[in-house]
Amino acid sequence: MRGLMMDMPLSIPALLRRAESVHPHKAIVSRLVDRSVMRTTYAETLDGARRLAAALRALGVQPGDRVATFCWNHVPHLHAYYGIPASGAILHTLNIRLHAEELAYIVTHADDAVIIVDKVLWPVFEPVRARIGHRRIIVISDDHDIPPGTLHYGDLLAAQDDAPPFEDMDEHTGAVLCYTSGTTGRSKGVLYSHRALVLHSFAEALPDMLDLAEASRVLAVVPMFHANAWGLPFACALVGATQILPGPYLDAASIVSLLESERVTHTAGVPTIAHALLAHLDQHPGHDLSALRLMLVGGAAMPETTIRAFDDRHGVKVIHAWGMTETAPLGTISRVPSELADAPADEQYAWRATQGRPGPFVEVRARAEDGALVPWDDQAMGELEVRGPWVASAYYPGDDAPDRWTDDGWFRTGDIVTIEKTGRLTIHDRAKDLVKSGGEWISTVTLEAVLLEHEAIAEVVVIAVPHERWGERPLALVVATPGCRPTLPDVRQHLDGRVARWWYPDAVEVVDSLPRTGVGKYQKHRLREIYRDYFEESAPQ
Ligand code: ADP
């Protein structure tokens, strides 16, 4: 039809062009390997991104080719985030914490043409290299002492003095490829289009989402290889926010010192990180975090006790969000609506501990085991299905697990939820982690949140274990707080009046530590394997 708007693509290059011309002077701050803090600007970072794009083209990288990164969060990784999609190639972020076998599978599956590797990570990468055949490897290194047969990152960029400006491309081309972190099975590829990332950035920046603005100072503790760094590098570039990158130092002391010294306003990470920060702040009081406006926590359930503890003890506002690699990742966010502004604190905390309501353009529904959609009554449980412009329509390259999508194109998340009348989700479990006892579901997420309130429990995972009479029963695996040893009677007493009696774990096993995935989630499937025979021949309790 004539007389409509211009058909300008929603592409990463267009977003970057604005960043270059409107806020080139804004700061990007990064901790280096030697722990010093380096300051640069968007202008310099985007110059690096254009140089990288030109260098890749000079190496023969074609539009659509995959260029992988094996890096911490730092400025060259930002070059890759911006420069690779802007060159028409696809940025593929590799999870440095996966096993070499899994990484080799992912590199081969994605058929990465080039891999950019941090020199400090070379010992981790070397066993992967041995398994992936010949691929071009670029090493980011301060010196020229790099492994034979690899290219030097700095040299490649230095040779590109005439790197061309960022040019538009079709918004429906692939920009970033990210594999799921494999918490519940083999990793699968998710390919984000330019359009999806641009729209995700707009939504993420909204006041009732992350509330990002030019004046924001953002430190993503989430690794840049986990779910697209939660979209933050793109959303920050869109609004002109200052970015603070932690380099290889993700321990609580290093993060807290950056939060304080850089007057960070927004930070983001998984609950494991949040718990580590809380423990550090409790043990080392006196930090000035007055600039910090919000800590986004997602990737696993954030217990209400921890949200309260941050408020009460440190004046830090935790915002709980739900998302998946398949949803780019922001799906829902828990912002207390204005009509509850004067509600009792308990009611507000109860809201904040849920996963919240979907962002714009994200649609949700849930389906019961009988195949019917569940009502939005906050009671009926079902598997969450989502759709939206930044929700995957297939796994890359298109033939993996098609059963994850319904016939009418919604994505089956595998998460079991209830939905409240205004669309607020509560995640009760992953379908694979639920305990199915006597035909009824027990939410391990709820049990864990309540158990964590017990002072003798530092960490807890509840898993389903096969049981002769009930099919499955819950087993609580507990890391005790120093000097304590929680017992089954303690735990049962603690649960009295809080959850139904038939939900009580049948046993409590105190362990030294609990295994985690590369992005810090508990490896429940591994624990289920280890404790598979735990209740064998045990009588029902
Ligand atoms: P993986 O599936 O390998 O863990 P993702 O990082 O994509 O990879 O994880 C997405 C899953 O994490 C969701 O399906 C959900 O089970 C869980 N999750 C994400 N955010 C939350 C949250 N706020 N509360 C509970 N679970 C969450």
C-alpha cells in the first residue's frame, strides 16, 4: 500500500550507527586479567567492532557463516557482539564452562568457521580444538606469544584502518546463535534474528521492564555466553547506557567492589550469583551500594527470603524475571502493579517472588496434562507455552525437536506454571523435575524455597526419586550451614503448616556440595541419576 512509513530494517547495524553518532563518548569500563580497570568509550568499542567485521571479511567469512567466541565479559567480546552480526555473519557464543566433548559437539553442529578465544582460556579450549577438525582460531592476547597456527586478534584489527561503516541488512537474517545451557539434556541451538534482538532491546529498556536509560550504569554478571547476555549489550547500546564488564572475575568480592566503585545502577545474574553477593555483603558490611537501583535475577527461581534479605539488610531491590535461551531471553518480569503500591509488605513480597507478567508482545498460556488450556485462576497447573517476536520458531538449523512447538506455532517451555488473572506466572517446576507422587504433582521449587528459610540449610535441592508405592517421592539434598546438621525431623517440623504433609521429603541427605551447570544452575538430572535407587525397598512413610 502507498503512503505508509519507510521500510527501514530493524537491524543491529542501524542500532549501532545511532550509538556511534549520538553517544560515542559514553563509557565502557572493563576489568582486565591483571585486575586493573580499563576505561574506553562506545566510539572506540564500535571502531573495534567495525575493524573486526572488516577483518573477518578479509579472512573470507561470508554472510551467514558462524563466528564463535570463547571469552569472558570484556571489550573484545563486545566487539564480537556488535561487529560479527554487523558483518552479516552470525555471532555464536560458546559456554566456556561446558565439557570439551559437549563443546566439540556444539562447534561441529554449528559448523563454526572461526573461533575467537581468550588466551587465558586456552588451556580450557585446547582439548576442544583437538576434537573439531581444522577451523580458523583467533586468540585475544596482550602479547604475541600465541599457540602455533592461530591468528593474533590485535594484529588483525590493527590492519583494518579503512573499515567501512555499519550497513543495514535484512532484519530477518540471523545475528546471534546461542545453545541452551543443557540443564536438562543435550544443548540445542537458538538463532536470534536482527529484528528479534532489536525488539527485545526496546522491550527490555522499558520502565516496567529493566528501566534502562542513557544515565544507567549496567554491570551484567551474567556471562556473555549465557542466553545472549540477557540482551544487555544490545539494550545498553540502544539507550546509550554505560557498560561495566567484570572480565574473568565473577567472585562476589570483585563484583561488589565494581558495583561500589563504578556506581552501578543495574546489575543482573542468576540466583547463585545473588546468593554469593548476599553472603559477601552480610560478612563485609559497610559497602556503599546507594547507586544500585535494581538487581535483575532470573534463570532459576529466586526465593522470597532472599529478595527480602537484600531489601532489609542492604537496601538492594531484587527484580525477579523468567526467561529461556529460546526466548532471547526475557519473557516475564515481576513488577508489583501500582494498585498494590499500598498493599501490606507480605503481599508485595509474595508478588515479587513470582515470575511476574509477560513483557509486551510475549504471549503466554498453559496446558494441562489432558491437553486443555488451564484457566488463569492462579490454581490450575499446566505446561507453559509462549509465543512472541523474540521466541524461537525452531532449533537451529531447523530439524531438532520439532515437538517442542505446538501445531499452531507456540513454544512448549517444559515449565509447569499457574497463571493469575492478569497473566502473572508462578513457575512450580520444570516438567522433568516435578515429583509425581501417587499421580499428584509436588513442586520441588516451592519445597526448596521453604527449606531455604531453615537456618541450618545453606543450599538445598529437592529431587524426585523412584518409589515403589508412590511412583516417586521427594528427597532433599542439603548443604548445611557451618556447624549445623539438619535432620529429617527438623525439616518436617519446619515444613509444618507451610506445605501439605504429603509433600514432605521422605529423606534428607546432607552433602558437601551440589553439582552445578556451566551457568550456575543445579544439575538435577545428574543428581536424579546418582540417587536413583535411594528409596529402593524402602517402606512408604
Ligand atoms: P537450560 O534450560 O539449559 O537451563 P536456560 O538458561 O535457557 O537453559 O534455562 C531456561 C529455564 O530456566 C526455564 O525453562 C526455567 O525452567 C528456568 N528459569 C528461568 N528463569 C526462572 C525463574 N525466574 N524461576 C524459575 N525458573 C526459571
